[in-house]
Amino acid sequence: MHYLIRKHFGVDNRNISVYKSRRPGHVGEIASRVASEGCEMVVAVGGDGTINDAARGLVNTDTALGVLPTGSGNGYAGNIGLPMRLEPALEVIKNPSIRKIDVGLVNDQIFLVSCGIGIEAVIATLFEGSRIRGLLPYAQATISTFLQYEPQEVEIKAEPGSWEYIGRPMLFSIANMPEYGVGVGIAPDAKDNDGLLDICLIPRQDLLRVIKHTPDMFRKKATDIPGYISRLASKAIIKRHYQGNIHVDGTPVPAGKEINIEILPDALNVAVKNT
């Protein structure tokens, strides 16, 4: 990695420093510190968890977030159209276009792509403990969870429009961007700059129906899944009977029986391809 950085920026006049994360949360601390010192861009090297950590230190600053995607799912990079190979991604960092995106907030945690409260949170917890990364172990965690998962009842109150929902959704995602990662879509119409989040709900399905409609999530047609519900919201309060993990950009985090969601419009500057 250091070789590639020197290769692309070796004759560049910009002052470049390279830091290595030492512990959970360290990336965000570094990002916050260098942003306060006037750094032009912080480049996160890693997957969605590392990117989320870096963004946490850059929200509502002038410093832009750049990304070199090296994760297993690379949901953020895929959603904003970044190259998945390192050398083309470095070219984006070298000559980027900077734009603003919204940032989601769940309790005190930010998210860029999505957070999940249903079966996807349980899957994320299982996947987090796997030594092997990639689509296959994720699929295995999904199948294992589906066979045992019993949705709990949730109550949602969302604005605008005083929308209310009570039910037992199997999948319950709040999306700022259309796809989770590896091309799996949950909110085909989500936009990261509209000042709104997409609340996406899918009821319990039998195994045959899941097998039949799983391809819809790869074809950006999740809306074709029977019972699919989507609602735009700027904020929401979610109540449930039991506390437990949710996922934030794929990382499981503990949460209580009441969960607060809101959008932070235009809160983050990000580096994208210069078209």
C-alpha cells in the first residue's frame, strides 16, 4: 500500500501523512484531529466499518472523505461509484470531484449506507465473528439465521407525515444509499443527498419465496418482494420489546428498546470520480 501511495503521489506537492489504526475508534480520532488542523482530505483504507469510523471524525467539517476500498462488501464504495481496484481508486483520490452527502444518525452512531434492526442485524453479528470474509460466509450466516429467526414486534413513528407502523418485519433497514454491498440492494430509490432516509420493511417469508425473490435484491428490484414497504423519513422513533444488536454500516452495535433515527443533511464532503 505504501508503494502505491508513493507511486501516485511521489512527485505531488501535497503534504501526505500515513497513519495505522491501533484500536477500534482510532481512525475516527485521527480523522477528527487532522480535520481540526485543516487537512484537505482523509483517505480511509478498508471496508465499510473503517470508512464509517473515519467519517465520524469528519461530519460537519470542511475535510473531505476519500476511500480506497479493501473490504469484503464495499457497500459505500459501490454506492458512490468508486473503482474497486486500488490503482484506479488512487487516481480518484489524486484528482477528485468533491460533493456533499447526507449522513444518517441512529442514537449516537452515524451511518453512511444503512442501519438494520431486523434479521440483517443478527446476520451482521454472526458475520462479524467469522474469520473468513466475502459473499459465501455471508450467505451461510444468512441461511443459518433465517432458519431460526423470529421477528419481534416493532412500533415506528416517523416524520414527515406522522406515519405509524406496528408489525413484525423480518427485514428492517433504514437506508441512506440503495445497496448494502456486493450488489445487494434494499432501497432502489434511495438518494444520499435528498435529506431523507428510506425505511424499508419486508415481512416474514417462507423459504421457497425467499429463494424465488433473492435475485430481486441483486437486480435492484427489492420492491417486487411480496409485502415490501418503503417510507421516506427525516426522523423516526422505533420501539421494540427486546434490546439487542443493530447493525451500523454492517458493524453490529448494541441498542436498547427505543431507537432514534434522523438524517443530517449535507453533513459530509466526499471524494468521487471526476466526470
